Amino acid sequence: MKHTILLASATLVSTIAATARPGGGMDPEAARAALEVAEGLQVETFAAEPMLLSPSSMDVDSQGRVWVAEIVNYRGHNGKRPEGDRILVLEDTDRDGKADKQTVFYQGRDIDSPHGVTVLGNRVIVAAAGKIYNLYDDNNDLKADRVEVMFSGIDGGQHDHGIHAVHFGPDGKLYFNFGNDGHRIKDKDGKPLVDAAGNEVNNSRKPYQEGMIFRCNADGSGIETLAWNFRNNWEVSVDSFGGIWQSDNDDDGNKSVRINFVMEYGNYGYRDEMTGAGWNKGNAKTDEELQTAHWHLKDPGVVPNLLHTGAGSPTGICIYEGDLLPENYRGQMIHCDAGPNIVRAYPAARSGAGYKAEMANILEGKGDRFFRPSDVCVAPDGSLFVADWYDPGVGGHGMGDLDRGRIYRITPKGHKGYTVPSFDTSTAAGAVKAMANPNEDARYKAWTALAKMGESALETMKEAADNATDIRYVARLGWVAGKNPAAARKVIEHALNRTEEDLRCTALRLARQTAGDITETVGAVLNDSSAAVRREAAICLRFSKSAEMPKQWAQLAKQHTAGDRWSIESLGIGAALRWDECLAEYLKLLPDALGTPQGRDIIWRSRAKATPELLAKIVKSDKTPEVEKDRYMRAFDFQTGPEKDKALESLLQ
């Protein structure tokens, strides 16, 4: 997909040079003019210093107000603002597209170095200083009345690899992550947390390590560890189907920044799964070889990357589900990368059981290298807001500019003003209408209202979904209705019968959270034509204790396409707790598995007691191409027990 960039004219370049500051950087209007924006779009300055400084994170609420986590007390500058860092609210009261009012919602040393701010009704969630706080505005005066700790004990309070922003998902749950300096998470009282899988949440490789992604109930209970082994996954974003997307920073300077589609319970390969060892460049010469080594992409048990974006310092991300911007941005990731001074979209398309994606620039600071986009959010009118940390550099925990910061707004070319729709969530009809809005806070209020109405709102939701043409809207309504015990089974069954594979995937994700015996739902899609649906079905089986589970897994594995890494890793996630039974059932279905590329994929990924002997047979077999044998030898490193020793001895013989 081609995106044309509008270039500054020679006259504009001269103007910029004239307004550059002696210490570097530019005045706000010159800096805006220096930005290159994709064809069909325009960028306007919503706010700039002295109204705000160094925004590390932001959010836009359902009234169109911009909430800013303003960071000054960071690393070498810690303590330079004795009163502490701030959460600001910026308002455009006359709706001309420019902020004209600033309110300090909260300031204190307890939130120094804030890296995330999220607005959900009268609750503001702040990620800062190794904790996640709930700040409540009880009387709607834009001042925090109560401050409560939700999670604590997270390392990296003065480190950008620590805790990051929290977001509200379409399932009514909260999603958030920390980078590899976070290490662990505890409850509000400092007690270590045990997640829904029964594991203490820390980086001890039992089984988690490095950066992690979490999901919990809205009150912080029921925490799940969704994925792990990232380096510095700055922010997580969840689409209306329940799909999870994020970026991850490489070891600086290795051109290996990545974008991930996150499969739940996946290992993402920053360090060796078994030993915790770091990566080794080895003989890598090309960028692709370097990226493969960096993320251990040849190891069984590592989920593949969606896209490598090269060198950078990735920051905020969102899924654009509005309709104000042109069609090519709708339903796509929008992402900030502060290193190369750029905001991009990553149009994604299905590829086997996963995706492939490309890069499309939206906003670039070629004319002003101080442009450091730190976050991007969707407003209720569908416009995009971009926070600019504005600094001479990133990385190394340096911060060279404490005096400037900007917020930009992106709209279609020629768009005027900033009109925010009004919402009435006091009725089912009003709340259902609000669920169509692209803004997270607006949908949170609608979701909460509909959930509170319970069964009385189900018919209104069903009618809206039946008449909708936007399947993302259908999915949102399905999540709310499906969380009601009276409707869950019907919602799942209805979605499983839809022709759109995204809705069938949504049904399986909903079933994972609501169904008692997941095998009933999985049984309905065992032979689904979509590899993506079969991927979600395999993941569904991970915690099943049903006697049917191994047979269902084997049926899904039988349909694996050789070389589809998304498929093989989803099967690995599903079988992780019952490998012996799953592999045995698979070999009953395909007794000649060793003689096929598909079967060898399954054995390469498996961790059953029978696996080492099978790997040895593959290595010794004349049917196995010589160029593949190193791959199977590497798989031995992920096996344990006497079966492994015996198989290796057989190779020596």
C-alpha cells in the first residue's frame, strides 16, 4: 500500500531554520510545520509548552479531554521538581482544535517517572514508581480525591523497562505489561501474586521471564500472565476481537525492533527458554539473520514476530477502529517509534495461522529530530492524538530537554474544529450506541452500563448486532452480552456460525473466559476452514482436563501446514500441560508422521517423553534433508529426563 509523504518546501525550510533555538529544537509552530504527514491527512498542534512538559503517556476521555502523564523527575533529573511529577488535563473549551485550559489533576513524588495514564470514567489509572495506582475523582472537579494502590512490588521505578500503561479490553478486563526490568508484581499490600495458572508472577523462569503481559478483572483480581520473554514491550493494545498487539525494543542498535501479534500464553524468545541465556550474534551477517538470532526465532517454543521495523525506540500503540481517517487506517495498528522520529501504521493481512504486515508512515520528524512521539490515542470524534516528548535523544536513560512538550492532532486534510459526540449511557439504547465509538473511555462507560443492566439490555444488544455492518462493533456487543451467564452460550454459538473468521476467533476467546468445558466449543471448529480459528481452538485447550482434549488437539495438529510457525506454536501452547497424551493421539492419527514435513514439525515442537526417541529417528533417517538436521538437534536442548540421554546415546551408536 503506497503512502505519499508531503515534503516541506524550500521556503518552509528557510522559515524553520530561522526559528530554530540555539540549544536545539524549534518553537512549536515551526516544529509542527517541519513534520511530514501522509497524503490525505493534516497535523495540527493541540497543545505545547508551557501548558505541558515531556509527555511520557496520554489518554483521551469520552469528553475529548487529553490527560497527560508529565515526566520531569526521571533518572538523572530525579528530584528536580520537588513537588513531584504531574497528571494534567488539557481541554479545548471552544472546540477549535486547540487546548485552551490546563488543570493539574494530581501531583506528587509517589508518581515520579509516570509511564502510563488511563482514564476510565471517574477512575484514572497511573503506572509509576513501580506501582499501579487508581486515582478517583469522586465529585467530578478534575481533582484526585482518593489514591489507592492496585499493584506494587514492580522493579524499574526509574527505568523505562518497568511498568507501563493499563488499557480496558473489549472483554471488560484490564491489560498491561512491563519490560524486563519489572521482574515481578505484587498485590497492593506487597504480597507476591499468584496468577490464574497457579504460578507466582516473577522472572524466575518458572515459567516466566523478562518482559510480560497481564490481564486482570477491573478491580485487579484474577490476574493472568498472558505472554512473556519480551525485552521492553512498552504498551499493549487490544482490538475489538480480543486480539493483542504490541511492540518490543531490541538490545539497542541491533536493528531488531519488532511488532508482535500476541498469542496468549506464548514465549516470545528474548532469552533462552531453558537457561535464560542471552542471544548471540554468531555468524549473522544480514539484518534478517541478526533478528532471527536476537529473538531466538529458530528455537521450538518461540512465537514468531509479525514484523521487524529496524532500529528504534518503540513507544505507544493503539488500534484505530474509527471511521474519520481514510479506509487504509481503519482496523490497523498505529504506533509511535521515538528513535527514528516517526508514527506509523502497520497494515496487517492474514498469512496462514498468523499475519504479515508492512509499514506505512503517518507522521515523521525529518525536519525536526527533536520530535519524539511517545504515545498515540483515538479521540471520540475519530481523530488521532500524538504525544511528543520532544527531546534531542532517546535511549541510555538520558533526557536532554525538560522545558518542552507537545500534543498533536491528526485529521483528514481540510478538517475543521474538534467536535465531540455526546453520550447517554443511562439507557440500553444509548449505551449500545456508545459502544460504536472508537474511544476507549466511551466504550468503557457503555460496557459498564450495559453489564450493570444485565438481562434487560440483551435484546437491545442483539437487535443492534443483527443490523450492524461493522463486525468490530458486533464483536464488542458480543463480549458484553457473552459475559452475561444467561446469554453466554447463545452468543458463542451464534458467533461460531458467522462467516467472518474474526468473529469465530472472538467466540473462542470468549469461551476461554466463560465456558466450563471448553471442549464443547472447540469441537464445533475442529475442521474449520480458517487456520486462524484453528489456532485459537488449539490455545483454548491449554488448561483443559477433559478426556476429549488430546483427541481434539490431535485433530487440529493433523491439519497443520508445514512451515506455518504460527500454527505450530499455537499447538505447542495448547499441548503444553499434556504433551504425552497429545502426541500419542497424534501418532495414532498419523503413524507415518516422521516421514512428512508436517509431522516432523509437530515432533520438533513437542515436549513429550516419547519426543527424544522420535527426534533421534528423524536425525538418523535418510528421508530427513541434511540441511534440516541441525534444527532437530537443537530441539534436544528443550527436552529433559532419561529419555533424552538415551536418545542422544543412540545417535552416538
